[in-house]
Amino acid sequence: MQLSQALRVRSTEIVALVGAGGKTTAMFRLAAELAVQGKRIVTTTTTRLSVAQVDRAGHPPRSLFPLLIHFRGGERRSGEWGEVLARVRDALDAHQQILIISADVDGDKVAGVPPECIDALAALDAVDAVIYEADGARMLPFKAPAEHEPVLAAYTTLLVPVMGITAIGAALDDVRVHRADIVARLAGARLGDALTPTMAARVIAHPAGGLKAKPHAARAVALINQVESPAQLDDARAVARRLLGYKEIEGVVIGAARAEEPVREAQRRVAAIVLAAGAGARMAGRIKQLLPWRGKTLIENAIGIAAASRAVETRVVLGANAAEIRAAIHDAPARVVLNREWASGHASSIRAGLNALPPEIAAAIFVNADQPLLTADVIDAMIQRYYATGARIVAPMYGGTRGSPVLFDRVHFDELMNLPGAQGGRELMVKYREQIEWVEFADAAMALDIDTPAEYEKIAQ
């Protein structure tokens, strides 16, 4: 997966990278990807870049070389940016990716632009995105900001706190961590302690840490960078799980910006919605959701499967016989959602479930209450495929046959909300069939559902 896809970069985006562990490389990689897509990109910094960093990150394999636009120190001090903006407009007529830095070298550092210039650059019709670094890290894999950092533009739309995975397990000292004393304070640790995934997530999501000075309207997506080995991937996943516990973090991208395939996973919150509102008209008067199943009821079994999965929360939609079913699941690990329009068809339950989700949920997987042989492993495999591919619809194949549950990204929620009558998500699956990511399972029995007494008796044997 590409970095631009994993970060879900939108049009006219202002992207700020903060933190440590490969910000410059990530900035140029993201800019190069967007340039290949035909976008016109400005890269810069609001602090300072190492000349060595510019040389390394500005010439990566498979990346476009950014055209340099230098400005004079006097222009930065005076705030007279008209000439620079004009040069940017002219340059973007011929080049899709440019880098703006000072012509003045201070030691091994070059200055960037003031934050108000970032907003001015983004306002140019010629610019599709501005990507900039907003703090420094002394080439270390983890940091916390000092009082004067980060230097963020007011209209930043996407904040990307970055960490290098090699920081996990490292001692909190100034040899391995930038501003270790501040990291320790924010993490609730002591100097010399080993950095754990919990500590790392706490610092990244802290309003005085990775989210410091975040503009109110900006999204925040963390990047765990330099992940190359299986052990590092495990560490990164541990950090990501904890980061997703903070609602201010929209998602977590795991990968290595220098790699040919820079993103391993893009984790976002997935909720499970158990659909259990139907009357089960073919069950000869029995309440299908309350049929016994291996010491439980069918509805308890479905909720248990969803709750045991990697879904961050579970909603169960009730309609017909709601009072009886609610009594049976009063202590189940799910929030009950009542669909008063259940008789109008399946689509009303989808609407009720989606309406009950908080805004930080990125995707929903719809679980049928009458599919008793389903397992949490199936749901987990689908969520993992969603993480690994960024597909907006993920669906299972059982022994070559399509089935349920199906995962839909939030991008499709509006369409799901407008489905008519008895229609479920099948209409969208037909419409977007070329974009569906299918997950294969060998056991066809997991797809079986129960609609009649005969089917129940056969499965229950």
C-alpha cells in the first residue's frame, strides 16, 4: 500500500509531520507518490532541515527529485513572500514537486518557512498539497516536543506524528531519545526506563506530545516507521492497538517509508454490528434469536463472536421481540440499538446500526445473528485484510461461495444509509464489485445460516 493511500490524503491538503524516526524520508516519499498521481506538491519545513537529510531524503530511489526553490534570509525576516510565491507558481508550471528551503546554511542546517507562509502556499491555485516538517529530532527514533515546538500552520489539515519502531525497548536517555526528560514525564516513566508500547502511545497521543498544538479541525494519523522485521511488526502493532484507544487518533500507519512497498498496514477502528431485528417468520412461531446453541442462545453466540474479535466495539440491532431478546442479553458485551422500523426490511437495521456508531469508527462489519458456525477468526482475518489493503469493502468466500459478514469502510456509510426496504449491502457489492477484497476460507459450513426449523435441527445436531 502507498503512503498517500494509507494516510488518506485528500485534495488541497496541508500535511504536517512531527516527531521522530524518518520524517524527512516520509515527507519526500509522500510528495513523490502524489506527484506521480498528477498532483502539484510543495515540500518544506517550518523549522530547520539538516543538509545531510536533504541530500539523503531528496534523492531516494524510485522518487522524484524535488526542484529546489531557495529564499533569502531577509525574505524570512521581513515576511515579504510575494516573490517566493510567484516563483512557486512559475515552477509548478514545469515541475510537480518542489522543495522550499533557505539559501543560507547555518552549520549543517537550512531554515524553512514561517507557518503563515504554509497557509499562503496552500492557497495558491497551482498547489494541490503542502507537506512540511514542523519540528526536529536530532536523527533519533523518538521524541517529545520542547516548549517552542512544533511550529504548525494554522490551517494544517492532517497532522502525522511519526516514531521509529527501534525506539521500543530503548532506554529513556538522551543518547536514544530526543528530550528524554519530557518523554519520561509525558509517559509517566523515569529516565532510564525502557520505552514500552504503552509509553510510546501515551506520548504520541498526548496533547503536550505528538498532538501538541494540533489545529482543532486537523485529522491526526500516526506513522510508525522503519518497520522491517517480524519482531518490529509485532511491536508496531502493539503501539497501534494502544493508539487506537485514543479517539483523537484517526488511524495508525505501519511501515517503512524507504521500502518499495512503504506501508504494511493502516489500522483504523472497526465496529461490529450484529443484525438481529428480524421476526424470523419461517421459524414456526419460535424466536430465532433465542434458539439454544451450545449452552447459549443464537444471539448470545453472535455477540460473543463479535466481542471476541478485533472489532473495537459491538452493537446489536433489535426489532421484533426486542423485550424478550434484550432480557436474554442484558449482560452481553454489546450495546443494544432498537430499530423501530424493523418491519420495513433489512436496510432499516443497517441504518440503525450505523447511526449508533461514534464518528471515530472508520468501518463496520455486519454480522448476522443466525450464522452460528461463524468464528471470531473470520472477522479478524477480514479486519486484517482491511488493514493490509485499505479496501473499502472486504467480504468472505467460503469454499468458493460468497457469504457474510461483510465489512464496509465509512466512505460507503452514506450509501448504506440510503438503501431502500429489504435491501442490504448487496446492492453496493454489485456496484463496487471490482473494488471488493475477498478473503478465502476453506470451511463452507461457516457460511450456513438458519431460516427454518429444519435448518436449525440439521445444524444443531
